[in-house]
Amino acid sequence: MVPNLTANEASCVTGVPLRQVHRIIDAGLLDVTAQGVGGVRRVHRDGLVCLKVAHETTDILTLDGRRRLVRYLLDHPAAVQARERGVSVDVRSIKDDVRKGLSLLARARETVSCDAEVLSGTPCIKGTCIPAHDVADMLANGDGAKAILETFPQLSQTKIELAAFYAWAYPRRGRPPRKVRLSLTASSRIERDCRR
């Protein structure tokens, strides 16, 4: 896994809403563990626990209190508990959550592939031509896993969940595609790609 995660990846791994990830970075709470590279904000893996702690203590501590707490955690990476003005934070459980999130992200990245030869590089579930974002859209639209499995019997419950997680971490870019009627040759090409 890469040491620096995008804001979307950090949001998925920690469960902190994306808007809050940006606010925490803007407030300078993550210190050197957050940076902008080429116009993309990145959070170092070491800052993920601090990101989650900063978010979970928003309603309890002042900005300065959260800053001191994060500084303590950066200076004491092995800490399992941290205190700030009478507030005790169980860092062990937060570290476990972040570890699980990183594992889930790694598994999602292994489950989805981008191959220029399959649907022009659209992220698809490995071994299929089923776009990960389409599976996530089906879930978001209220389709249950059972309905998705009936539509795509080659999938499993786990692959559906990992595809949705992947789509959350790596949202579609650009404008939504226009609805276009497929010509007979285009639908034949898609059908051929799906058989690969």
C-alpha cells in the first residue's frame, strides 16, 4: 500500500466524511502528515489515526486542544491512550479501525482492475466486465446484494462490498456520460470484451 493516501482514500479508511477530511487538513491539524502534491491532497499513513482522532473529538475539544492531542500522537506513535484536558481517547480502538480500513482498501484494489482492453480501462471487478461503479450505483439505488447476485451470478457478496468500497475510494471523474444508443457494432464489441 502506498504511504500517502488521497483525501478520498483517507476518508474511506477512517470513516471520516470527505468534507471533514478537508476541513481538518485546512485547519493544519495533521501537521506534516498532510500535504498537497500536484494539486491533490494527500495524507500520510501515519496521519490517519490523527485524522480520525481529530474528527471524533471535534465536539469535545477546542481546535487548540485537538492540535495538542494530534501533536502528542505524532510524537508518541506507540501510544494506546491519549489525554487532553480531562478527555481520554482510546487510541488502540482507533488504530484497529484504521488498520481494518487499510486492509479493506487493499482488498478492494485487488478485486478491481483497470485494463485498457476491457471497457476502455473502466474499473471492473477482476475476471469480469462488470464496472465497480455500476455495482456501487445499484446498491445506492436500493438494490440489495441478492438482486445484484441474480443479475451478476459470477459475483459474490464480498466482491459486491469491495466494489462499493472501491467506488467510494475512487469516485468517477468528470461529467456523467451522456446516454447514447449503442450501435450494433458497439454492442458486439462490448459483448466480445465481456467474454474475455
